[in-house]
Amino acid sequence: MPVLTVKVKPSASVTKFKGSFEVNGEKILKIDLAAPPEKGKANQELIRFLSKKLRINRNNIRIVSGEKSREKKIEITGMDFKEILKNLEG
């Protein structure tokens, strides 16, 4: 089960994958979210977006840490990192 680092930008005009970058050997995914950072709406939008793009059930996606932060650790069950990146970019 890969644990991904995701940097989100809430309150964007549209939800979309913005790419990835590397810091100290760790890949970080950038995602814009068209939901405000209030009452968990941005977190719900992130899980909805990942579920749709990766074609997996929402139950397979879990926010491990950073629920109230722009930088989150996300655990995804049933896919490896290469598959995740391929689906997000495609």
C-alpha cells in the first residue's frame, strides 16, 4: 500500500492533477481542489477526485495525516505508485 504525499490547493476554479515534483527523493503530487477548506469539504473532494481518476472505490483511499493541512499523506490500497501516477496523468 503506497502512502503518497499530496500537496493540495483548495478553492481552485476546477479540480485537477497539476503534476508531481521531487523533494529529497520523495515524490509529491500537486492537486487543485474546487472545494473550500472548511468542514472537510476539500478532503472529501480529494477522495472523490482520486477515486474517479484511479477508478477505485473511495474506501480504498484514506487520509493518514494532514487532514487540516495543505500537505497530506494519502494511503491507497490496491495500486502501486506507478499505476497511480499513470492514471492521474492519463
